[in-house]
Amino acid sequence: MSIQRQALIWAAVIAVFIALTWALKSILLPFVAGMAIAYFLDPLADRLEKYGLSRLAATALITIFFLIVTVVLLIVLVPVLYNQLIALAEIMPRLMQSGQEWLITVGDGRLGRLLGVHGTDVEKAISDSLGGSLDWLVKFVSSVGSQGLQFVALISLVVVTPVVAFYLLLDWDRMVEKIDGLLPRDHQETIRRLAREINEVLSGFIRGQVIVCVVLGLIYAVGLTLVGLRFGLIVGIIAGIISFIPYLGTIVGFVIGVALALFQFGLDFMSVGLVVAVFAVGQFIEGNFLSPKLVGDRVKLHPVWVMFAIFAFAALFGFVGALLALPIAAALGVITRFGISQYRKSQLYLGASPGHIIPPRDTGS
């Protein structure tokens, strides 16, 4: 079979996969989440097997352990988070009003004179902007609800995901073996090499970044709570979760934390400075210890590429797309590097004489 024909077949397979993902995106979340959990826990199951446990026993032990941890965390955290969310919702109107008054004061001063606008213009612009933001927030919440995150879908996510994760974790090695047996014989070694590189990139980023998120979430939540920020636990957890996207979690958490600190402490620079210090310490620990040790240089995924992939796939496929973004981005990165290496060996790059080697450029040193 010619290379062109093989390329057409694989292009058709990819097109069908994308079309099915788009058509079924409203029901895929529990299955994609279960697959991600199974992939994350597979090394632990393999290690337990080396200690003499069967695959079924290892899978059952891991499942029971994580269910117990999840239940304990829910019992401990949910009441506190619920109370803080209720309190945050109660003060949100006052918070927005204070922010509006501050913006009007700033805008009507030196900034207003610099821009050549008057107080009424500034007030109208800020009011319209805040009103538009509230409209956007309401529409966003409504759209989230319409895309399958209603109560029934949430229950199905909670119930179905552990079941899917259990069975996939149990059969993971057999599934990999079955897929390996279906590889085209002419290209199986190349595909295996690319698959190993994709797995290395994924395991290096996902498993390392999950640990980074957990540690950062703990640092921010505990630190902000200790310095007296009223909603420190929620801000810390949000910043830790969003830290899965490099730098975004710290930026979002910092902005929210400082805004809440200014509302709570006013111009008490010591208290606000302590909130800033918590994020500075977290970023220092993440940049100098966590990421170099847990993620490292083997990831080969640029932070900008990671952010673009997550936002692009989330825009196309919703939360399912956000979960699929990193595996697809890692695969595309590996395939792109492989394509570039093949291109540099081809006549298209080398020219009419395949054996001709381009001499190094003289740098003058």
C-alpha cells in the first residue's frame, strides 16, 4: 500500500474520531475522567503487582484507598467550603460596589484628567462594564448548565467515573497489549517508539503537575487562612486547581486574593503584604523545587503550547476537551518533532543530492 493511501486512511480515521468526539461530547466526561484516573494510577498498580498482589487485588486496594480519602476530604472540606461560598455570595454585591467606587475615584482623578474624561463619563463607563460582566457571568452559568452539568449529569459523573476508572485500571495492561497487536506490521517499531515518547511526556507532565497542584493548593489555602484572609481556603483551592495550567493558577489566585484582602483589610499594608507574600512563597517553591523535581525538562511541552491547547480544546469540546487537550498536545508535539526529523533527512530539505551535507556556518570564532 502506498504512503499516500495510508495517509488518506489515517486522515479518515482521525476525522471520524473528531466527529464522534464532537457528537458525543455531552456524555463523554465520566469516561474521559475515568480514563485519566486509570492512566494516573496505572504505575501504582504495576508496583503493587511487583510486590506479589494480583491485578484485581491491586486495583481493589487502590480504589478503596482513594474512595476513603475522597469521603474523608468531602466530610472535612465540604461544610467549610459551603459556609465560605455562602458568605462570599453575601458580600459579593458590597465587594463590587466598593470596587466600583474605587474605580470611579481613581478614574475621576489624575487618570481621568490624563484621558480627558469627566466623572459622569467615567461612572457610566464603569457601570456599563460591570453590568456587562454580570450579564456575561449569568450567561456563562446558564451555558454551563445547558451543556450537561445539571444535577443528573453531576450525579452520573460521581457514580460512573469511579466504575470506569476501576475497570480500565484493571484491564489497562491487556488493553495496551491488544492495541499493540493491531499496529501495522511495517511501522510497528516506529509507532511503539512514538508511543513511548508520548507516554514519557504525558507521565512527566500530568503526574508531576497534579502533585504540584496539590502542594500549591495546600500552601495557598493554609497560608491565606493563617494570615487571616476570610475566604483563604476557597482562593487557595481555586489557585491550586487552576495551577494545572502553568502560571495561570498563581495569577488568578493572586488577583482574587489581593482584591479580597483590600476589601477586608482596607489599606492595612501589613495584612495585604502577607497575602502577597503567601503567593510569592508558593511561586518560589514551585519554580525552584516542585517543577524542576517533579516535572523536569523531559516534559518537552512549552507552557504557551499547554495553555493554547487547553483553551482551544475547551472552547471546542467543553470540559471534555480540556481533559483531552494535554494528551493530544503531547501526541502532536511528539509527531511534529518526528516529522521535522524525517523532513531534515528528506530530499525536500537536502535538495537534489541526498548525500550532500550542508557545512556548518562560520561564526568567526
